[in-house]
Amino acid sequence: MSASDTANHLELQTQLAAHLRNPDVMPAPAALNEQRLAVYRELFFNNVKGFLDTTFPVCAEILGEARWRELSRDFLAHYRAQSPYFLEIPREFLTFLETQYQPGHDDPLYLYELAHYEWLELAVDIAEEDAQPRQNAVQTPASENDLAVVMPLLNVAEGFLYQYPVHEISLQNKQPEPKPTALIVYRTQDDVVRFIETNPFTLQLLALLKEQRFNGHDAVCHLLQQAGIECTAAALNGGMAILAQWLEQGLIAGVIPQAEKQN
């Protein structure tokens, strides 16, 4: 292939890509058959939109088919993704909502937060685990006493503080009042994604446990001290009760023995 042919081929690819991204504005290359191109154009859009539909079903339902399709088209036309992987499309869409999205007249104020919550469910579902700590963990159920003296090992989990109760939004509940809402989204040992509604204080406890530096007792006391609260027996018992509940709910997978922790 000559240099001239290569340049023509690259120009054709560039024109085709621009057309597929934004067919209402960018004309199709004249050399391509319109009937075949129309099929490919629709398949291309539907393929990308399918990932968005699957990840953000409540967003799509709230906005309605026409507005959701318009927003999906706007994402495809104007946003430049940083990753070529299909599973990263929802994350790229979230970045689009954060940086380039132009709200429609009827779009809810909570749209980004709702999208973030729906994306978080996917992120937790597909996240890879750290294999080494899990190999060292005691996988049999730990007691509350175990959680106090050794390091609890979390399942895959993320916590976030929203300004709306995003987990309660649905087509039947489209206009919730703003309410600070702390949620932990996690994946259980049997690969089921669940959530826990909690509070900002326990979100900080989750963050401390994710550092894998503290046993349960030290994590609770450290958190209390950060908040200016004395680590009394009553306060400590309250924190340990949270850890026991997390164990029961499957957020805590087990414990890492003290010897392993020191290594």
C-alpha cells in the first residue's frame, strides 16, 4: 500500500468514526453504501447504549426512553473515552456526567448521584480481590471477640456519602427530598452485591479497616479519638457491635491472624 493509499484509508476511517459518533452532524464518507452503513450505525450505537442500559437502569427509567437515548447519543458524540475496554464504558459515562453533561430542563438534580450509585454496584461486582490477604485469612466465621484482637478482613466494599437517598429512588419515587445518605456497597463471599445504609462515622470505620493496619479494638478506638470521643467501654462496645453486625451481614469475610498481620 502506497503512502497515498494509507493516507486515504486513514482519512476514510476518521470520517467514518466521526459519522458513527455523531451522524446528525458529521456526514458519512461518500464511498460507503448507505444501506449497509445504516445497519452498522445502529448496531454501533445500540452496542454502546446497551452497556449504559444495563448499568444505569433506574437512571434510564427516571429520564424516559427519549431523554435517555438523547443523553446516550450526546455521550457518544462529544465525550472522548480514556479506555478501550467495554467494561469501562459505564465509568466513562459517569465521568461524562461529571464533566460535560448539560442538564435538561426536566432532568432531576440527583442524576449524577443516582448514576454513581448504580455504577458503584457494577464496580464492586467486577472488582478483583487481593489474593494474598485472602489466602492468609481465617475464612471460618469469627466471633465478636476475634474481631477485637485480630484484623478483620473485608469483602470487596466501597462506601459513599450522598446528598440524596439514591437507593430509594425509583419510577414510583422520582422526587425524593435531599437527605444525607451514607451507603456501603459490598460483594459477599457468594458474589452477591448488597448495600448497607449507615452513617458518616461508620464510613470512616470502613476506611480504617480497608487500610488493613488495625484490629477491631484499635480501629474503633482510633476512630473515636479522631472524633474527640473518649474510648470508654460503652463507646467501644458500640463500635464492636457494628463490626459484629457487618460480620453477620457478610461485609466482613473473616480475620487475619495476628502473626500474619505482623508479617
